[in-house]
Amino acid sequence: MDIKKRIKEVLDRGHLMSLGISDEAGVWVADVIYIHDDIFNIYWMSDPAARHSWAVIRNKQVAGTITISNKSKELNLGIQFHGLAEKIDGPRYDLAVKHRMKRGHPVPKETEDVLQGDSWYILKPKMIQLIDEVNFGFDKQTLEL
């Protein structure tokens, strides 16, 4: 079993990432709709005034989870990871197209303001753990990046 392929499957099938941050007030988790690229970078757009957005500016170290299984007695499938996150400047039309398609919306026009005051963020994972009960039982598989 190729764990990179299985991690990509989780990223493709998932919709929400639970993003964990730490700031002056303590730890916090926020769910965000994400997209990803072929080297496992994860992108989302968010209000720059949101707590998790402010926290990323001050402390780039973040963690997250994406879970595919969600029913009682369903075999576990998901990933957990940590890495560095940062704000991306600009409208990034390429990301807007992927984000809209993931949500089932029409592709935006290049002139359309998709962000509407939000900003793009990227999480570059340093380590991803795959939880795949079907193929590995309760033994997490680790991918160092």
C-alpha cells in the first residue's frame, strides 16, 4: 500500500480541515474548507480578522486533521499533520478555481473578486500521519516531508 496515494485520496475526498493554532489566549481549532496541491500543501481562504488567521501571522506552527470516516462503527480513515502556515498575498485565480470546483460552484471569471475581503493561506506539512484502519489497523503510517 502506497501511503502517499492513500493520503492523497484522503485529501481528495475530504472537505473540512480542522486547523489547530496557538495564540496568546491559548489553543484553538477552526474548521475550514480546503484544497491541496500535488505535494500535500493545503490551502484555504479565510477572513484575515478571524482568530485562526491572526494566529497564523504570529505563530506559523499549526496542526490539523482531516477525517473521512464519520459514522458509528465505520472503519477510521483520515490524516493528522503539523507544519508551517502563512498568509498568501493576492487573489490567486488558480486556487479560486479549485476551491469553487470543490464546493460544486461554477468556475469564477478571472475578473471576479472571489476573496471578497478574505485572504488565502497555505499550510506546508512537515509530517503527515495516515490513519487507515482498513489497511493498517490502528498502526498510524507516518510520512515525513
